[in-house]
Amino acid sequence: MANAIIKLGHMEKKSSTFKFPWSRARVHLEPNFIPKDKQIAEMMLSMYFCQIHMVRLDRKVSGIRLNENDSNKSADVIITADGKDISVQITRLTFTNFETRKAIAKRKSLEFAKAISERVNLSNEVVITIFPKQKHKIPLKNLGSRGKTLEKKLLDFIVFSINTNKEKLVPDSGNIDAVIKDGELREHFYSVDICPVPKGMFANVYGHNNVFINYNFYGSTYDDSDADQAIDELFKRKDQGVADLLLIWANSFELHGLEKIVQKLRDRFQDSSFENVQFMTFHDNVVLFRETLQLWGIKPITQVVK
């Protein structure tokens, strides 16, 4: 994913950041890289862990095998390095509330994209980012019929903004910042950002035809309390495990503020019963997996390895 950041000043005169929602591959259309089968996934994760961790330590890995007894808090795999067995427990960091909100945001994004694409004709991909006022919540969710009315108003505004700026919506032309002035809508939204996808890039948010919607996933997914809860639950589940090493992994495409998550893990796991805790992150996507693969030393703390 492109990592460029621009400053936006329209949010009540407060500066904000916006991560460009496109990449060199169609992220949401590509299949996941990590298999659903638990044991196959564990072997794959172990293999890549060895490539970036054991090699860095100049250790000779001669084998990786599944542990026959992988009951609760036992090792999932055994890695043989320098003639010694290292037992490894593997677990995924996920955010329960995040998954629920992400599903709602996905459904709404597709609904909006289809409705807008029926009313505009675009010759290239355009990403429409909607900035809600209530971060970490999907707006209009519990407003009943009034919510539907406001949604229609919002879609009308977006269609109007596209049609009045259509000649500017070509690749590499920059973004259109459509400030919402309607009083009712401004109770729930700051603005809408309309941006053509650059040449050679693809939108990595959900859409229909050439209309793609980014329902401000940066602010509508999870917050600190979600992260703290998930990390605390992970710690309680895995602490006192009998393996030599705990390997935590996460899909970094779903994480925002990755270094902040890393620090939270380091703070929580500093007193872990595990002597060695590692955090492996990557986009769970066939095209981008290797490019985004990173390993963070949680305990002991070490610099990130790519």
C-alpha cells in the first residue's frame, strides 16, 4: 500500500492524516495468503519466521515439524536450529469489535458505491473517502428512518460533488475536498474527499464499477480500548505457556498505527512467562505478503526486521 500522507485541515480546523487507499495490486480482490487450515498455516508462518529471524541470528535451521501434542498453551511447532529443538506457540492478534465494525463498514461501502455508480459515469477509478465525526463508530447506525434520509442526503451530496468536478477527476490530478455545509449532515460528517486513483495503482477499498468507497476505515475500525482489550485477552490466554517462544501474528492491512500496537504488546508482555515473544506482521494477500512482511521483537525488544 502507498504510505504517502497528506495533511487535511477541514476537520473543525484540526489537522488530520489520511492514508491513500490504493496500492499496486487489488488488495481486497486477491486471495488470502495464509491458509484457513490451522496446521498448514502454522507451518507456513514458521517457515517465514525462520527466514527472517533465525537467519538474522546466523542460526542453521535443519527442520520444522508440527508438535504432536499441541493442546492448550503447548507448542504448535518445533523448530530445530543448531541441533537443538525450539518449541514455538503461534497465535493471531485480532480485534473482536473491529471485525464487527469492519463488516458493517464493508456492507455500507458496497451499498454506497453501487448507488453512486448508477448515477455517475466515470472513466477511471475514483476513491471517495467519507469522514464521520464519531470516530470508531459507523455513523447513522441506530437512527432508523432518519438515518436512511440522511444517507440519501449524503449520497446526493457526493453525486453532486462528482458531477460538478468531473473534469478534474482524472488520474494524478489531486483530490477534491467537498466540505459538507448541510446542518443535519454536519452533525454526523465533516466532509467527503474525492480522489482519482493514480496511474498504475488500484483502489484497495470496496467499490462497484469505478466508484470506490473508503468509509474512513482509519477512524471507524478500532480504538485504543479495543487494542488494549484484545492484547490483554491474548496475554491472559497465552501466558504460562510451556513453549520456548511465542510467535504472535497479525494482518497489518487491518492495523493502523502499527508501531503503537507494537509498543502496547511490549508493555503488556514484558512480564510474560515467555522468555522470547515475537510479533510478525504482513498483508495477508498473495501479491503483497513478502513485501510487507516484518518481524518485531516484543521480548526481548529488538529492532524491526524486514
